[in-house]
Amino acid sequence: MTEAAATGTPSAYASIRGGSSALTRTRVRAAWTFIAPTLIVLALVAGWPLARTIWFSLTDADLNNLGDYTFIGFENYLANYDGEWFGLLTDPDWWLSVWNTVWFALVSVSIETVLGTIVALILNAAFPGRGVMRAIILIPWAIPTVVSAKMWNWMLHDQFGVINDMLLRLGLIAAPITWTANPVTALWTVVMVDVWKTTPFMALLILAALQMLPQDIYEAAKVDGVHPVRVFFRVTLPLIKPALLVAVIFRTLDALRVFDLIYVLTANSRDTMSMSVFARQQLVDFQEVGLGSAASTLIFLIIALLVVITMAAGRVRLGGDSR
Amino acid sequence: MADVALRNIRKSFGGAQVIHGVNLEIRDGEFVVFVGPSGCGKSTLLRLIAGLEDITSGDLYIDGDRVNDLAPAKRRIAMVFQSYALYPHMNVYENMAFGLELAKASKAEIDQRVREAARLLQIDELLDRKPKQLSGGQRQRVAIGRAIVRDPKVFLFDEPLSNLDAALRVQTRIEIAKLHSDTRATMIYVTHDQVEAMTLADRIVVLNKGRIEQVGTPLELYHRPANLFVAGFIGSPQMNFIQCEVAGAGPDGVLVRLPHGGTLAVPVQADGLRPGEPVTLGVRPDHVHVREGGILRGRIELVEQLGENHLLYVNADGLRLTSREPGDSRHRTGGEVGLDFSGESCHVFRPSGEALSALTSAAGSTGTARSRIA
Ligand SMILES: Nc1ncnc2c1ncn2[C@@H]1O[C@H](COP(=O)(O)OP(=O)(O)OP(=O)(O)O)[C@@H](O)[C@H]1O
Ligand SMILES: [Mg+2]
């Protein structure tokens, strides 16, 4: 609001010099009037559940009887009985799920970024049928995750799946692979399906950034005889970097709370369990609301931490001028 | 440094032809300016020379080599874009050095060339700034600097000054003129601005609808326009045109009958004109003088006082004439004045638009250069 007010109008000037003018006060009031509904809705749908989850994580609540619980402090996280440590922070399954999730996020987002950039560059070139291609490429993204996960589940089925069938016929494998059950392939399979589904989204975001670029500098580079690959790394990439980082952050956030894809593809398998799947298992299967809430709270903290790190590393100011 | 030759150059976008067979020889070290109304193909022609567009048919030679199929980078040209086309994320130094880094130039050599160009253009203080931290004029100079460091055979400018304010335009124009006299490089320059064209050009190329109307020195075009289009395009305010009839033709010139009676002898080659034929008489506002008892009498529709001179817009029974006289005007809008002009200061155009050539070099120019393309 101060930015909007400080646009050089006499009243804004006066407000800087001493006290706020009537106009500035009106503007501030108008601004609050406009954001208030959003703030209220956010508090109701995001703030309240978050606060409740954090509160439950400090109790021994049980899913069977939610009304009856006692405050136990941080014992869900870490507790010491008779010199032995208990709690989430000592649970190897939890740490495995954290590792799985981070690995999944890193690998899938990296692949999606590279592939998405390539697809966007292709779609940005002028060729006949470009409009149709742009629409077609979005199809994987438009399919609900549960549906595409189920579809892949069938395609990857060890006995009836079309993928094993094709690989067998081509002679690339000797025996069917249990893609989603084999600990070696399971997480890679999840990554592959996620890449298939989300690359279009990345490509579209990057394409939007590409189309904002001025065309004349490319002609200048052409006259200067700069090699196209060099133009990409020295001109295009630096210029789309802010948009690219925003896309990467969005996708990373998304990937860190991955649930439906993994749950449908591999259910509660330890090899691929993500943080969200772990939390669900504690909360629903084991009915441990306290422990599940503690896991959810940790997910929240981990994601928040990673976002802060990413933003600091990329030095992007979401919302500010980033060029 | 090189000469540039265009031989019957044509360009079509899809089905639409926008350049219709252009022939032009540009000499080594010459400063050639393309002028013409918006959409006439100036930028397209420049981009064809640069290699940013493919030539549909015809031949383009730079320094004697046919370059039709050569990539822009291999033509040894440098282009300055109207929009500057600076890389927004690079500072001034990097902007100027970027194109050089490939050209087998050593770091020290690049550095030397960039700093030399920066000094020449007085932007050496700005080398660390990003384009958005520069004023329009400074950006334009960086764009020119980027062209200079490449040491091109030919400089191409596409309306480089059109985004600058009037004062900066004059200043940068002088700098470009100086750059030309310093480097003696061949320069091709596109502009809308007549003053730019007249002051910078060794020769001006007037384009209209994808064809060359006339090529000549600025004064040739001004004093000896080859046709109605050039006569109307060059000079501001525009030349006055009067529809007349031939009253007589002989070795001394053409006698024309003015629309409201009276005749005027114009010393131009009659060249087969016959009495009764319609012609267009052209006379520049500077040659139309206020004098009682002159050829015409009319009512003043508007007086424009410009300080060093003034313009009178006069309506003589439906015939509109402009007169420019030095100093302040004592005339008022609505008043009546007599206007006069001499036959020597007039041009005569055939119905086809073609100008009749003068008998004498009355207006002080030497010869005519005509290059009408059929
Ligand atoms: N890429 C293109 N595709 C189709 N038509 C084009 C293209 N570029 C230019 N034209 C057409 O070619 C003609 C000449 O355009 P050009 O840009 O050369 O004009 P110009 O003389 O530079 O005009 P201005 O003074 O307004 O810059 C115009 O009619 C324009 O519509
Ligand atoms: Mg143009």
C-alpha cells in the first residue's frame, strides 16, 4: 500500500513529510477492505486446520475417540522412557519417507524442468500445427492424477501390463518386471509417471516466459553471429530464469506433498512411502491422530524450510521485480 | 568497407509482394538514406541486406560477393535497431562484447575495442550499467557502440533516432555524421525524418510501395524531383500542386494556362507536350510570394507564425496554396492577399507523374539522377 501511495502525488508527498493525509488513509482502508475477505477465508481453510494439526500433534488423540485426549507435550516427536528414545524423530520409517520424498522431488522436478524447457522451446518455434500441438501436449496434465496413476498401474502390471509385454517382445527383458513392487524400480517408476504427467505444466509455464521475451535481441544475436546454443545459455536462460525458478518452486512444493500418485501406484509400500503417505498411514491405518499430526506438522516445517532455502539460493523475489 | 549492390531484388511475404524489383548501387563509404511513407518497404529492404529476411529473387552483392545465401553473421554487417535490441540482463560492456567473444578475438583485444568504442561514443562511464539504468539516448549509443566494435563493412540503421526527443535527435544525428566521417564506412540508414535524410545522406533513396522512385543527392531530390511523388514527399511544407493545361510548347519551354486564367512560361523541356494536354504545375512554398497584383488572389485561411518565418495558407477560389516568407507576418486569417511566383521556380509534371527536365540549371543544382524502376 505504501508503494501505491508513494507515486508522487502531492498527498503522498505530504504523507511522507508528516502524518498521513486523508487520501492515504482512504486508500489504506480500501486496501484492507479488499484483502479482508481473502484473509478471512484463508484463516478458515488454511490457518485453522494448520493450528488444529499442530495442537493435535502435542496430544495423544485417537481417531476412534477424537474428543478424548490429553496433552503430552512433544512426546509424539521425541520422548525418553527408561533411557530409550521414542517418537517420530527416532522412527526409521519416517526418515525413510522423508528421504523418499526429497529424492522424488529433486529427481522428478529436475527432469521435468529440463524436459519442460525443451518442449517449450519446440512449441515456441513457428511450425504448422503449433496451436494443436500446444493443446495436445496438455492432455496428460488435464487427466486427474488418480486416473492417470490407475492407468499406469495397469500398463505397468507385471503380468497383464502392456509395457512388460512390449519389452518382452522386443527382447529387452527376459522376464516381466514388477515395476511398482521391486524396490529398485519402484521409486523410479513413480518418478517416470510424475514426469509424464507434469512436464506439460512446466512446459506451459516456460512457454509463457519465452513468449514474453523481446524478439529484437534474437535478431541482434543473429547479426552478431552468436551460435544458437550460446544464445540459449547466455540470453534465453538468464531472461527466463525468474519465471523458471517460480515454476520450479511451485512444482517442488507440489512434489514434496506427493500423495495420490504414490498411494495409487504402490499403496503403503515402504520403498516408495512419501511423507504424506506416512502421515496418512499413522492417522488412518494406525488411528494415531497425535503421531499423524506430528508427521504433518513436520512436513509443513520441512517444506517451509526448503522453500526458504530455494528462494534464498535463487534470490527470487516472488512478486517483486525479478529481472 | 565495401560497396553494396542490389540487382532486381524482390521480396514476397506469402503471396504478397512488398519489394518489387529494386536496383541500387551503393558505393564504398557512401552514406545512403532510405526514405518513404510508412509501409513502403524500407525496413524490409534493410532486413534483406542484413540477411534477416530471405531474398525472394534477385541478387545482393556486398564487396563484390553474392551474399544471398550467406548467414547475417557472415556478411560483415552491423545493424542498429530502432528498439536498440540490447540484452536486458547484460551490462553495457557485456552488450558490446557479446558478439565479439566468438570471433576469435582475444580477451585483451575485445577489451580494447569495447573501450575504444565507448570512448568514441562517450559512454565509457556507463560500462557497468544495465540497459534499464540508461536513458534512451545512452541506450542508442550503446547500440551504435555494439555495431562499431564489430568493425563491419556496412552499417545498417533502422530508424535509430525515432525514439529520442528532438534535442537528443539532433545531437545523436551529428554524432552519426561524425562516425561516418571518422570511419568512412558504408552506411545505410532508414528514416522517416526528412531533416535526418537531408543532413546525413550522400544520396537519398525515395521508396514508395516497394519501388524506388528516385535516387539522388539531397539537393538533387529537392530541386529536381523526378516525379510528383518525390516532389510531394521531399520538402516541408509540401510543394504546391496546381492542375493546369498546356497553352503552348516550344524550345524555350512550356506555356501553361492556370486554372483561373492567366498563363505562365516555365523553362522546361516540352518533350512532345501538345497544347491542351493537362499537366501539374509544382511550386515550393518558399517560391510563392505575397505581392499585390500577383498571379493569384485569395483569402488567408490560416497564418502560422514560426518565428524565423511564417506560413500562409491561402485559398484562391478553391485552389489551396501555401506560402512561406521570412520573419513575422502582418497578415491576419480571413484577409485577402495576392500571390505571385515565377516560371523559373516551377516544376511541370506530366499526367503520368513524371517531371519534365529543366532547360537551365535554374535552381542551382547539377544534373539529375533518375532511377525509375518500371
Ligand atoms: N513479416 C512480414 N509478413 C508479412 N508482411 C510483412 C512482414 N514484414 C513486413 N511486411 C509488409 O511489408 C510492407 C513493408 O513493411 P516495412 O516494415 O518494410 O515498412 P517500412 O517502410 O519500414 O514502414 P515503417 O516506416 O512504418 O517502418 C508492409 O506492407 C508490411 O505489412
Ligand atoms: Mg520500418
